[in-house]
Amino acid sequence: MEGISIDTRWQWKKNIGPLIDRPGRPGNWGYFNSDGLGYLEFLEWCEDLEMEPLLTIFAGYSLDVSGINPANTVPKDEIQVYIQEALDQLEYAMGDARTTYWGKKRAEHGHPEPFSIKYVEIGNEDWFSDSYYWRFPMFLAALQAKYPHIKYIASQAIESSPAGRNTTLPPGTMWDAREYPFKEKKGLF
């Protein structure tokens, strides 16, 4: 999701339409992502398997786990571009095919009916950042204003962040608490 830089993040708009037109991107784990499983394919896969999709939106933070670029946060005065990108992403999934720009695009790509999205995570593994405490409320306010029926999930909450500021979760939101116990086991990595 985050990419090894903000420019190499997963960008849903580059993952729709014909596969041959998708540029791919360097992955965080040292290999190239073809983006062959794009945004629409993911949504259709969930639909075909009767699974509830959980969408993750880019929330303005790159996480460099490969040692190529330092982790980076979009400046506060530029974050609105990424909030709009998230709103467009949700419109592509749920927008009316007759009346919304991104809903029409989804229909052009072969899926005229909107998807049902109940869960959206804002960011991914943002406990590494020192800016989620201000980014999360900005994204949440804009997304809830347009899509109040969705359950929003924070990727940082009560654990310690590098800034020593934890994210406050409003009522009705959730926290994606991840534990990676394999780091503790000897001989795995």
C-alpha cells in the first residue's frame, strides 16, 4: 500500500482498465509488483467468493522497509489531494454508473452495478509514522461525510508511535491491531 516512496505507493487509478496499460511498481519487499490483480479484480474476486471486502486507502505515508528511501509523510498542506484520491476510490466501488464519474468508469470496465463496501482502513501499518494522529482525523472526517454507513478502521491507535502521540478513535471506528510474533522466533529471517 505505502510504497517505498510516496510516488511508488499502490495507486488504485493505475490498477484499473486493461492489464497491459498498468505500469506496475517496485514493491516494499524487494520484488516488482505487476499489479495484475487490480482494484476491480479484487472487488470482483470478493464478490465471486461472497467475501466481505475490506478496502485500504493510502493515507499519506510511505513505509520504506527495503532501505531504499526513508519513510515519508505527505505535508499537511498537500494532504487534500490524497483525501480526494480516497474519495474517488470509494466512488469507483460504490458510485452510481449513470451519475458519478468513477461509477461510470467502473461500468466502462465491465461492472455497472456498485459494490457494497462496509469496511475501510485508513492507511496501513501507520504505527511507524509520527503523523497519523493528524492524518487519520482529516481522512476520517472527509470519508464519513460522504460515506457515513462505512465502518472505518485506524491502523494506529493505542500503541506507542514514534512521535509519542497515539490516535484517538471516535465511537464507531475500529483499530487494526497487528502482532508479528515471527520476528521473535529465531531462525526464520
